[in-house]
Amino acid sequence: MGLEMKKALRKGCTFIVADPRKIWFAQHAKLYLPVKPGTDNWLLNAMAHVIIEEGLENKEFIKTRTEGYEELKEFLKDITPVKASEFTGIPAEDIRQAARLYATSEKSAIYYTLGITEHTCGTDNVRTIANLALLTGHIGKPSTGVNPIRGQNNVQGATDVCIPNKMPGYQDVADNAVMEKFEKAWGVKLSRTPGATAPTMFERMGKNQFKALYVIGEDPVLSEPNQDYTIKGLKNLEFLVVQDIFMSETAKCADVVLPAASFAEKDGTFTNTERRVQRVRKAINPVGNSRPDWQITSELSTRMGYKMDYPSPKEVYDEIAGLAPTFAGINYARIEQNGIQWPCPDTKHPGTKFLHEGKFPRGLGKFFVLPYRAPAESPDKEYPLLLTTGRTLYHYNAGTMTRRSGGIIHKTNDCFVEVHEADAKELGIFDGEMVKICSRRGSITVRAEVSDKVKKGVIWIPMHFAESAVNKLTKDAYDNITQTAEYKVCGAKIEKLT
């Protein structure tokens, strides 16, 4: 995605970049908005204020495709760029310019990642972004829309078939007709109670209310917030199973480790961020005793009393497509050469290049009135710096795979903290010096990188390094709807090492 954006930039595409860090795109954008972490709501609502105040909204689209506009308009009267500037740290005129550029372009698209969602108000942030798209009509046509960029390949595919309150294809577990269809196909009786989210599971572990956990391709010891709390929960389990391709930090805590095959050792499908279902093919046979995930889970199910006897991943996919209308028209034969984007209701359908053309799934697009909600924890006298976390260009998530790659290790293989020059001067910290970062939950030792890449008062640490796990510091506070953790804001301090 980044490479395609760079191509667009070279062709003259106008970029607005809102990011707490001065990333590569920020240095080449038409407009850079160095937003303070946790204040996205102020920025987005103020842009909406400008669009309405200056008459830049798409009146016809609002009239025919949306509801709730008048309520939003009334709410936004007081959300001025001047007020927003006080919270975000962005000059009011830059907020106005961003609103004008987005609203007046023939085609505008918004792309966001975890900096928007990893907050206690993450859902509010996404809905506020959607407000901008609805206000301007930049949705439901090519090269527009609200585009969440997935952080890993096949995150979309996993979400399509496996989330706590939905059956495959986003079919509601509370819908009796849906559940009866699956019961008939599988020959079982299914619960109508939604499954637990990760935060709920760890909360129950901490209270000794959760006995066993089966982890597949995930490393919660590194990826969940408040690491000590996470490890305590895992230790409270009676039984922990980890299925992975390497001995991860979580696997080290397990009673049983099941060796899984890597992507190169198995067949199947990946679904990317644009909903394109694509074939992947085995390049080599599984090494040692490892097996593809579907084979492991199928055999476990069979040994536990429910027979799963699939000859290959094709039959697994065919079952999904047969039960989920979203994928009904996609089969292995059709994606042998090129992938197809869902929804695809039948085999004559070409797939859906972009969503929401002509109509939204709910009928009319809904405007949401969303006042600002402060983070669960902000800097204070004891912890005066705002800590935010993320990923580097080179490493991937918890580093389970990329930290075993010689070329990537050569680029970066130690944890660091980005500190603004003014903060470093006040603290007497020099570039390259080892320092201690503390929060209310713990401390880690990292190398200081002093620059103007972050704003004064903000520090940034990547999440990939087990020996300096930044999630020792982050707070276990969650979005009230998705239960996504607030990795992007907490109070911290820096101490020099003696």
C-alpha cells in the first residue's frame, strides 16, 4: 500500500498526513498535521465544522443517502479549528486547509491504521472519519471511501470468518435462522451467546474463572497491554496450548506447543485489505513434524469427538462459501489466476470493486454526534511524558518472524525511544544513550533516539522487542465497543541510568 501511495505521490496526488510522528510521507505531503495522540476526534470534528461552515458539504448526497445531519450540524457549531488547535497542537489554519482540500477534491479517500483504532475511543474515531466521508459524498464510488489498512496479511480473511459475535460472513449469532442453517450443516446444537473477546478472557483469567486457552499464531505476552497482568493471567490457567511456527514468548509459557506450518508450507486463501480472496500455494513441504493449521485443528476436533475430515483446504473453503452468502460466488476455480473481491453472491458475479455504491447496508448512512472523550490515562506531574507505541518499517508485529531474518536484523535489532530534542536537553539525555522508561505498570531500558520526529512532550517506542517489551508500560484500557486496547496513550517518564 505504501509503495502504491508513493507512486501516486510522484504522479501529483495531494496528500494530507495526520500523524504524531514525522514519518516519510509527512515530509512529502501537501499538508502535515502533527496531531497529539488521543485528540483525533477534535481534529476530525473541526474539519467537519469547517466543511459545513464554508458550505463545502455535498448537499445532494446528504439529502438522498444519509440521516442525522441536522443533529451533527448543531453539535459541530462549537467545535471550531481554534478550539481544536488547543487540544491537537495543530494550527487552526492548517485544520481549515485540510478540510478544504478534502472536501473540494473530485475524489478524496481516507486511509487509516491503528493510530485511529487503538484508543478507548477508537470506534468514535472511525465513526467521525465516516462523518467526513458522508458530509462530502466521498464514498461509494471509485478512489474514495474510508479505508482501514490491515496491519498483517489475511487479517481481513480471519475477521471474515472468526469473530466472537459473528458466524462466517458476518452473520449474527443471535439470528436463529442463521444458527439453524449452521446447525443443520454441521449436525450440532450451537450456543446463541457471543464468544469472549481477548480482554474479557484475560480478565477472567485474572479472576481464576478461565481454565484453558488455545492460542494460534498470536503472541499475547508481547502484543497485549500491561504485560505483567497478561502473564499473570496465563499462569492462572490450568492448561495453555500454543500453535505457532516458532517458540514465541507465549509458547514459552505453554503446557503444549503444536508446531504449525508457515505460509510457504501450505495451500489455502488469503483475503487482503480490499476484500480480495486470493489463492496461496505450497512452495515446500512442511518441515519436521509441523502441519498446516487446518490439519491440526481438524485432528484435535476429531479426537475430541466431532469428526472433521477435510481432504484439503479447498473443501474447507467450499464449506465457508456454501454457508456465507458474501462468498457464495467465489470458488477455487474462479480465483486460480486472479482474486475476487467479496461480496460476490453467485458465480456469474464479478466481485465488488468498492462498497456502498447507491446504497448502504443499513439503507441510509448515519451521522454520529461524537463528543471528545479523553484517554484512560494522560501525562501528569509524576509521569509527564505521553507514551505512544507502534511498528517500524522493518519489523512485523511481535518480531517472532522478522527478528530471525539476517537482513532485517542488520537494519534494526534493538529497541529505542524517540525523544524530542527539547525534552532530551531538559533531561540531559544524549542521542544513543541507554535510558530507563517508566510507567505506572513497569519499566524497560532502551536506546534514546533524539530528533524532531516526535513532538515535545511525546515519546514513541516500537513493539517488536521482547527484551524491552513496551507493553510492560501500556495500560489495559479498552474501547467500549471493540475492546481494542489503548496502546497509543499513557503517562510515562524517562530516567537516566546511573
